[in-house]
Amino acid sequence: MSLRLSTRLVREGALAAEVDVKLLDAKDAWAPYLSLDDAYRLDDVRDALRDGDVERASRIAARVYRLTPIQKASRKSGLRDGRPTP
């Protein structure tokens, strides 16, 4: 069995967090998988984000983000399908 580091993204509403976890690689069909502690950490971060508690989430996660939606540009602005028109 071997370990490798990975980052999982947890999103709740307008908040997201990157959580560093260790994946356990094994020879069975269920690999790779998380340790129980890492699964609980992901759940704790998800609960904190759901509650809007950014401070608690940032103590557990590597990075916490607030997502801001952007509006699609209209054709009037000179964009076509997200690309500038010639």
C-alpha cells in the first residue's frame, strides 16, 4: 500500500475550500481511497462552509474561496460565444 497527496475541492453555496488529503493506493478494486480521518476533515470543512463559518473552515482547509459569479457578455459588447468578434 502506498500514499500519495491530493487536493479535494469542497463547495457549499458561494464558498469553496481546498483540503489536502492523503490517498491510499492498494491493489484492490476500491483504491485509491481516503483515510477515515481525512473523510471526517472533508465533512468538517463542508459543515463549516454550510454554516458560513469561514474562520473554522480556514483552520482545517489549505485555502478557502468565496465564489463570485460573472455574467455572460452580450453580443453588444463585441463578444461572440465568449470570444472577441473580428
